[in-house]
Amino acid sequence: MDRPFEHPDFLWEDREPESSYDVVIVGAGGHGLATAHYLARNHGITNVAVLERGWLAGGNMARNTTIIRSNYLWDESAAIYEHSLKLWEGLAEELDYDILFSQRGVLNLAHSLPDVREGIRRVNANRLNGVDAEWLTPDDIKKLVPILNTSPALRFPVMGGTYQPRGGIAKHDHVAWGFARSANAQGIHLIQNCEVTGFCRTPAGAVTGVETSRGTIGAGTVALCAAGHTSVLADLLGFRLPLQSHPLQALVSELLEQVLDTVVMSNAVHVYVSQAHKGELVMGAGIDPFNGYGQRGSFHVIEEQIAAAVELFPVFARAHVLRTWGGIVDVTPDASPIIGPTPVDNVLVNCGWGTGGFKATPGAGWVYADTIARGRPHGLAEPFGLERFTTGALIDEHGAAAVAH
């Protein structure tokens, strides 16, 4: 018997698993929910279950800093992130749900001559790919963000920056709830507290289902979508993914008057700052250097993060930290995702987004659903196949992923 999810607006039903489905998606975060939505909306595939070992969207989807942009360097990356940004621009209407999408612009600061050269290169590459991008001088930046310290006496002086006006933020919970509501309305089963513990296989090795904490569930296709824990699932299947999982932490301040209406990022001092709709400052840092699955971080990273923010924004010096948290990011050798088939028949994978997963949510769901439905990689996903790590056709986005975002 179906049990209603206890939410004041009743957005979805928490289902009991059935014996089998055409598609089983492992992971009910943003990407898993978006994949389910687009399987139904674009392909009419609704005999689908989305399995989540905890609560829906309680992993990285609840633990990111909600920045959205598409100003990546390489053609392949720019294409998939720009596709995603265009979907973001119409997502509230598509889902009929307010996701608090705010295109307030994203500013990436340059603090050295190499930063300046790399920034101008990125602006030119973005423009060639039809992505909006501008190069701003320190004076331009001061006009855009008056509270930013642009003094040349800074340890890392602001020498300019790249700016994407169409970038911004959205409310992560609302995004997850909107996708979940849509998937549920189209008949897809969202199953919480259902951990995948193994896989059912034929003598030839093809996967025919999943073993879970709530019983065995048959599947025509299994779509892995578990972010930092995807490599754990791959280990159960007997193949290795080129992933390293790291804690990534962030924090929010107490509620403040609105003083910052642009997202500001800095690779050199390793901090990025935005101000949420209610007024709290949302700050992120780089990944912790060690591998792990703890949803918390190291105090010294928080200390460095706050010091960097106060140097750039002296007005924040008296703001109080309200809470900190950590997510688990999955990082590939070229800092680009993996989307597509695996060495195991009937198993596909969507992982390796590192610190760029939230901004890719609708785009990743769109291309992953298409890949599942048609049995071959979507054109935008094709360059991000697992085989590139043996062919050498890497898409090195370390410059875009040097700071968590």
C-alpha cells in the first residue's frame, strides 16, 4: 500500500517497491530525479523506480551551494552546461513549481597575470561557443560589487574577472521537490530508505536486477546515479571507475540585510560567496585533500575559507556562522563527468561531476534519460564516455573546477 510522503504540500508518494521495473535508477538526488522526469516527459517511459538509501535528495543535493553557470572552457563541457542552463531558464514553468531561480550573474575573480590570461582565454572560448561572457576590469567589478575590496594592497589584488550575466542560483530543495513531484505525477515510483546492497546477474554477467535492504527488485536497465558512492556500486559489479571521493564543505551565516546580489568566486583565495533569498551568506571552499565519505569537513579548511571571504569582503567580518556541512564529490582525472554504458551489460553510469553537479542537474537528467531510452549515448554525453580514460581523449576542466562551485 502506498504511503503519502508527510510534506505539507504533498509532493510525492513514498512507494513500496514492486517486483520489477523497466528502469531502476540508483540515487534520488537531483540527477536521479531529473533523469526520471525526462524519461517520462521526453520518452514516455514510466515503469521506473528511483531508489534512495536515505531520504530523497538528502545527499549532495542538500549539501551544495546552488551555483549555476555554463562558462566552461572546452567545447564539450560548454555544450552540456549551456544546454543545462537553457533548461534552467524554463524549468520553473516546465515543472509548474517555483525553484527560486535567480539569474544574478556569476563573477570569477583574477588575482595574477596567469589568472588574467586564463580568464580572457575563457571569455573568448565561451563567446565562440555562444555562451555569454564578459571580461571586467577592477573598476567594472567595483561598480558591480561595491562591497568587494579591490585595493591593490591586498595579498591577492583583484586584477579583473570573468562575468556570466545569465549565471546565478536556485533553491536546491525546491529543485528536488519539483522534479520529484513531476516524476510522481507521471507514475514513477520514488522509494526511500532502500539501499542497494548487490546485483542480480545472469551466468554471462548481465545485470537483471538489484538486491536491496527492502528485497530484490528486477530491472531491465540499472542506471547508477549515486555521485560519490557510485564507485562503491561499481566495485560490487566488479569494475573500477576512475573516481576519487572527497568531502566538500560549505557554510551559511546568520540572516543579513541584502548586500550582495552577484555570485563572487575566487580560485586564488579559494572561496566563493553568494547571498541566499532569505539573506544568509552561502560560502564554499575547495575540496578537502583526503578521500572519504564523511559529510563534514576539516576545521582548517573552514578557517581558511572565512579568512579569504573577510579579506575580499571586510564588511562580513562581524557576521556569525550559523552552520557548516559537507557533501561527497566524485572527481575524475580530467575533472569532467562520466555518462554512458559500463563494461557490465544493462548497467549505465552518470557520475564524476565533482563540484559541478548541481548546475548540471536538468541537462544531465535530459541526456542520461535519452541515453537510457535509446540505448546509445546522447550526442552531448558521447564525449564523456568511460572509454576516454583508455583512448586518451580527455576533457581537462581542472581550470573550471579549481574551486568548488
